[in-house]
Amino acid sequence: MNTYYKASAQTCGLQDAMEWQLALHDTQVEQSPEHVSAVTEAFLKTCPERPEFFDASRIAGIAAADLGDIQTAAAHFKNAGPIADRLSNFYAVSAFIANGDSKAAWRQRDRYIEAWRLRLERHPYVSVQAQPAEDGMIYQLTFSELDKDTGIQAAWVAVPFGPGWPATLTFSKDPMRLAFRRARTGRDAPEMRYVDLHRCFKRRSLGQITTKLTRAEFDAAAQASLQAYLASPDKAAGKSRAQIEICYSPARLLPGVPKQSD
């Protein structure tokens, strides 16, 4: 089925793991979901005892999800153990939902939310405050350094207690929108702060702020908006359940440690 991986369960070793990795980075081959799935499934089948098995299961899960193979994707994510990166966790939750395993889906969400919160709390540029609401938790994030891509200054992240995706309200100096605005109106155009509501399957701009707004005033408005969301959170895009639907922008739903300019 592939020319990269020729091993047996009895002889599988470091060389086989290296060949699998090389196959995933071969610039002479299109790294399509089909290719990634073929070489990774072969590695998993012949090297189930290798320490790379868990990461390979994660990669195979993403490939299967991209191919629309729901059951295979869900099975791989269950074998992947703890998953660290944001995108893979969103894939895993979506695969479990599509496979009809709501319990596994929201357990996966909760594990990642906890790891995300702890990582932010340990970072010197981020302040995290947790506020329980009737239907979920609202995390207020303050960034002392702006992310070079998003310009986010503060964010309020709502996570349902029960089933449902997070939603996030961001307060930012979006560098891309500022550049477009200055291109239209001139370089002297003042900076503006943008307020956006990010949900799993949609994003909505709530406005631009030029006047000084106290933190308490903005926090009250953000809390009220997200409490309303938590009462009826997004669970799916409204299409057939038997389809893996990935949230549009995981990085804005769960802002991470701010990326600094070079």
C-alpha cells in the first residue's frame, strides 16, 4: 500500500518510526489526507508498542476526519491519549460528536479547557480570572502584550457546564483591520478597538470603540452577552450529525499565549 514503511510487529524499532516521520515530511509527495492516512495506518498496525503510537493515533485521527471517516477518526482519537495542541482537540471533539459519543466529546473539551487555563495562568503576559455563571464558566483574560496577529487585548471565554462549544468575546486592536482602514482613509487614521463575538460556526463584529470605556463597563456588557450564550450554546452547525464539522477559528475561540513580533 505504501513504499515508505516495511516493518513487522516483531522487528519494529526506531528506524521504522524515523521512516514514518520521513514519509510525513517527504516534499516529493503531496501530503494529502490519503497519503498521511496510508503511511500512518501502516505504522500503527505494525508498531503498536512504539512510544510514537499515541501521536500517530492523533495524526491518523485528523487524516480520517478530513476523509470523512467518522468511526475511524473517533477510534484513533480514543487511542491518542492526552492531546496537547488546540486544533487536534477540536478535531477530536468534532469526531466524537459526529460518532454520536457526546460524553466523550465534552469530556475531551473539558480536559483541554483545563490544560489551556493552566497554561495561560502560568504565563507572565496573561492574567486569568474565572467567574462561574448559571450555565457555565466565564474566563476573563487580560494580555499585557498584544498578539502580533490578532492584536487581542482582552477576551471573555464562555464554556458551558453541559454540552456545547465555547464562545469568546474579544477586545482587540486588530492590525489587519487597522491597515485596511488606514489604506482607505489615510495613515493618520486613529487606532480603534474592535469588539467581536466568536462562536464555533460564526463570527460577528459587535462594533468599534473610539471613546474611553471603563473596564468595569465593558466587563459587565461582556458578562451579560456570554451568559445569554451559555443558556443556549452551539452544539453543532445544524447539519447532519453524521458529518465531522470543525469550528471555524479555534485560535480565536480559545486565545493562547500572545505571539510576539520578530
